[in-house]
Amino acid sequence: MSPSRDHEVAETIHLTEQNFDEALVAAQGLVMVDFWAEGCGPCRAIAPVLEEIAEASEGQVTLMKVNVGENPGLAARYGIRSIPTILFVKQGTVVDRVVGAVPKAVLQGVVLRSRP
């Protein structure tokens, strides 16, 4: 990636059971929390799409990721039974969820409905 790009790349925040609650409280706007695992093909397929959406939002959407293999307590807490699962969180409250590697348009629709 070239440092001369005109826009800033959105930072992806990797969450653990230790920093999850604090990170969600500190986040402004809409947060997409991607529950994923190593070796999950659909998770790898949707990851760049989520990154594109966060980058295009100009700071209004934050992407955070939870590795369910390393953080099973968070997966259990949110009833994650299939991956990838993306939770859409606003002001600490889950406002929507998408399960599976869905088309970009589906994710964009959730983002548009969830933003102020």
C-alpha cells in the first residue's frame, strides 16, 4: 500500500475477552463485529468486503474482529453458532446480525439502515 493514497485506511480492531466491552463502549458510530476463525473459507471471503465497507464509511463504521477459537466466551455470550457472523452494534447495543458470507449489498443495506 502506498503512503500517498488520498484517504486513510480504516483500522481493524482485534478484540479479546479482555478488551471487548471497553472497545465497544469507546467506539463512536456503528461497529461491525466480525466473529471468525482460522481455516474458515467463508470468513476469509467476507473479510475484504467488511474492510471495504469500513473504509468507505469515512470513519462512521468501525470494523472489529473476534477470533472465536481464541475467545469462545464471547461467541457463547452472543449466541454465535455459525461463522462468519457479523454483529452490528450501536451505542453498545446489537442492532442487527448477519450470518454467513453474504453479498456486499446485503451488508451495505444493514449499514445504511443502522446509521443515524
